[in-house]
Amino acid sequence: METRVAVLTIIVREGSSVAVLNELLHQYGNYIISRMGVPYRQKNVNIICVALDAPGDVISALSGKIGRLEGITTKTVYAPEGAI
């Protein structure tokens, strides 16, 4: 199956969904290239960037599941097809 490279950016505004978020990332761990988390205490948010190499439907499924969590916002950026 063909895969895509993407970066999933996650903004966590509320701690109540963090356990579920971490469980989702663990479930999709085989597709994760890298993960970086940055706490931004002045604004009371946490920023997480997850680099993925996965089929497009897997990336969309993960992004959708995370986006439905309370207090969490996510956006996905895909590398252009054929660029990698």
C-alpha cells in the first residue's frame, strides 16, 4: 500500500483528553516517524507535532479521531505527492 508523509499538528487546550490522545498515538505508533511536544505555559496550551508515514486513509482516520476530542484542535499538512 502506498504511503504519504504528513505532519499532524495538535493543540491541547485542556488536560481532560490527554490520556485518550496518548492512547490514540500509541495505537498508530507504527506509522509515527517522530513526535515533539512543547508546553507553552504563558498561553496554557501544549503543542504537539507528529510526523507520519502512512496510507492516506490512516492519516485521515487518526486526525479525525484526535479532532473529535474535547479541548483539542488538529490540522494535517501533507507532503506533495511524488516529492518524497
